[in-house]
Amino acid sequence: MIPTPEPGPVRSADELNERIRDLMLRSGGRLSAEQRREYEVLVAEWAAAERGGIVKAA
């Protein structure tokens, strides 16, 4: 099951992408269980931000 982002301040897709990259760099690509949960939340929030930024063409 994909985690849903917690309600709170809305972050941009770019900011979330940067946080995901930082997490991966800090972990050396090997996430602990806690880091994995953080990663999953960040990715879910990033996907929501990306969907929110898509404008349908006429």
C-alpha cells in the first residue's frame, strides 16, 4: 500500500525531488526501515505535486 502524504504545508515537486536525492545520498543508496518509510512518503507527496502541476490540454 502506498503511503499518503501527511496534511501540512504543500511542497513543490522540485523541493521534494531534492529531499529524495538528499536522502539517497546520505544513505549511500541503502535505506534503513525508517529511511524507507520517509522515502515512500516523499515519493507519494512528489507524485501528488507532479499531478497537481499537470494542466490538461484543450
